[in-house]
Amino acid sequence: QVRLVESGGGLVQPGGSLRLSCAASGIIISIYHMGWFRQAPGKQRELVARISSGGGATNYADSVKGRFTISRDYAKNTLYLQMNSLKPEDTANYFCNAIGLSNNYWGQGTQVTVSS
């Protein structure tokens, strides 16, 4: 059974930082394209960042470039999202995603709220 379990969300002030984690079981993340998506109330789910299998090429939404960093730890089979200089508009539920040749898995999400 495949599970993606996100953690690390919470309430943070503008300008603050959070690190999200996505612990994977049932798959080996090194052979999947991994990504972080987010969905704010009343809005569509959008890609935040992704990292390709193998070589690990990354790409980011324009809105988070220079502030967020996606990474992975093979030993822990875990995906991360380091979020710095957080803004109120970053407030959303953040989801971990794994895409394989014929599979697409999602976590349950972790809420990030940026507010003073």
C-alpha cells in the first residue's frame, strides 16, 4: 500500500519559514517524479515545485522562485519543501505528489497559514 504522509505545516508570521516533509512508503521516491502542490480555499490546486526522478531536475512556480526549495532524502525516502520568506498568499493546503509511469499518488495534505 502506497502512503504519502505530509507534515510540518502550521501557523507562521509573514517573513517566516517552514519545512514540509513528505514521508513515502510503498514506493521508492528516487524512481518517481515528486512534487508539491497547494490549494487555497476557492482556488484550483497548483504546482509549487517538482523534482524529477533520476537526475533530480527541479522547477518552481514563478510565485515561489527564490523562496522555496524542493529536495529529497533517499535514505529516509522523504521529500521536503523548505519555505522561506513566507507571504500571506502562500496560505494553502500543501500536498505531496508522486508520479510514476502508470501511477499518480497524493498525500492528505498539510495546512500552511501565513498570518500576523
